[in-house]
Amino acid sequence: MIAILFFLLILGIFIASLLAFIYSLICFGYSGSNTDKIIGIIIAWLFGPFYWIYYMSNDNYCKSIK
């Protein structure tokens, strides 16, 4: 039972990390500074799911289409 829960946790982290990285690439087409976009990619690549905290806390990042 614990092995299944651990597997589901790892799978969830992997999926959240993959989606974070893909979304950070999509944000290059949106408004905002290049510095914010590069920081977003680095956070998504290194810290995975914690990217979503950066996404929600930065008001100037990935908000509207150019």
C-alpha cells in the first residue's frame, strides 16, 4: 500500500514538473520581461512543481498575449 502511494506521489510530481516546463516554454509568447521568462524556465527545470508558486506570485509574468 505504501509503495503504491509513493509511486503515485512520484508520478504526480513528475507530471506537475513536465507541465510546468511546457507552460514555461509557452509563456515565451506572452508579455513580460525576458528575465522573468528565463527565470521561469530555470525554476521549472530545476524545481518542477514549485514553478507554479513563481507563476502565481509574479504579477508581470505570462499574463497577456503580445
